Amino acid sequence: MKVMVSAREATLDSPVGDVFGRTPYFILVDTEDFSFEVVENPAGNQTGGAGVQAAQLVLAHEPDILLAPKLGPKAFEVLEAASLPCYSSGKGTVKDAVRDFEKGKLQPLSSSGSPGHGKPIPEREISGESTDRHLDQLTSKLGKLRGQVEKLLEEIAELPGEEK
């Protein structure tokens, strides 16, 4: 799984970024082996529209999940429209955030909360419509993963070698 995390520095030991659109870096972590790619965020220096530009940058790298402390309303809309599941990263390091996500400790981000900012949804509020939306996002991701598995199986079947 590819997990994109906002970061203050270009390492896995970096503290997570404070403000999604203004974070200096995004780190794309492969959870299978913890290899990672550092993505600089040029939107952080923009005078306006940083959240939307950062969201577009994240989507261009095709992560399966985004971990960020919170999201502005416009960035949230862009990411939600793309069906990218977004979770609160907490306040630790990038590595801590990914591990916490793998352990199921992180909460989904929502457009609710303080005016205009996606904040973690308290567990007691994950029900009804937000659960349905989250289930739809996960179902969409599952469909994409199934397609990727089918392509891999086709490639394996086409490999030269012993008869099957």
C-alpha cells in the first residue's frame, strides 16, 4: 500500500507537517518495505490556493491513503472527489503515523469540525452517512486493487517458463 504523509522534513523520522497545503514535503511510503519517495510541495510558498495545489500534487502520485493533521475545506473537497481516504496523522513522526495507520489507530478526516477544516472524526461519530461514505471509498479502493491483481495475474500467466 502506498501511504502519502505530510512532513516537515525529507525523512521518515520527520515530524508530520502542521498545515497540509503549506507542508514543505510529502513522503510517499510503501508499507510493504518502508521504502519511500520524497515529494517537495511547491504550493507551500503560494500566496493562495495552496491546499488545492497540494491536493492535486498528492493525487498525481496516486497514493492509496493520505495522512495529514487536518485539511482545509477546498483541499478536502478535491481529495474527497477523487475518493482518496484521508486520516488524521497525529503529531508524531511520519514513520509513527504510518505504523499507527497500519494498527488502525488513526481516525478518518471529515469536513466537519471547526469551520472549514477537516478534523478527525471522534469514534462515536463514525456512523450513519459518514460510515456509508467511508465504506464507499474502501469499496472503490478494493475494486482498483482487484484490477491491479488481475493485471498481475495476466502478466504472470504470460511469463515464459514451465508449462502450467
